[in-house]
Amino acid sequence: MVELHEIEMKEVDAPSGSNTANTPTASKDEKKDSNTLTLDDIKEQVRTIEKAVNSKEPRFILRVLRALATTRKRLNEDVVRRLVCFYYGSNTSEREILLGFIQPVSQVYFDS
């Protein structure tokens, strides 16, 4: 028969490199990464829609529609601005018109 022994866990101190002064920088980098990930997800969804149109397969469109709710929650002004600049890179007149509709965050709160 096997005997069970209790083992005492030792407490580990936090690493010296992580302190509270670095948390605002870390959250800013995390948000930046979140924006980049959202942008990449949207680009992948556009490719999936193009694939669905070319192959006439509705399952690809359903995949994009399932991801639409989470994409909408992560969408912000920076991501929309980068999307417009990416997809309207050569057509400056249309790009400038669309960018005119995107208000900076500070203006949105003050206009209300």
C-alpha cells in the first residue's frame, strides 16, 4: 500500500523586475498588441470571405459570422483607422473621406 505524505509549499517572492511602476507601460503594450491582433483577425476574415465567394461555400461565411461578435467588441478607432489606411492605400480621395468620419476618442466624449 502507498503511504501519503504531506508536503509543505514554500512561498516564492515576486521577481525583482516586476514592480508597479511598469504596469501602465505593460497595459499600453498589451492594448497595442490587442489592436494588432484585432487588425490581423479582420484581415483574415476578409480573406475568408473572399475564399467563400470564390468557392461558393457558405460554411466560410458562417465562420466569419460566428466571429463577428467578438470582433465588434474589440474594435476601436485605432483599428478602424488602420483598416481604412490599409485597404484604401492607393485611393487617397476615398481614404480621406472615410478618415474624416472617424473622430478621435476625445471628440466623441466632448460632443455628447
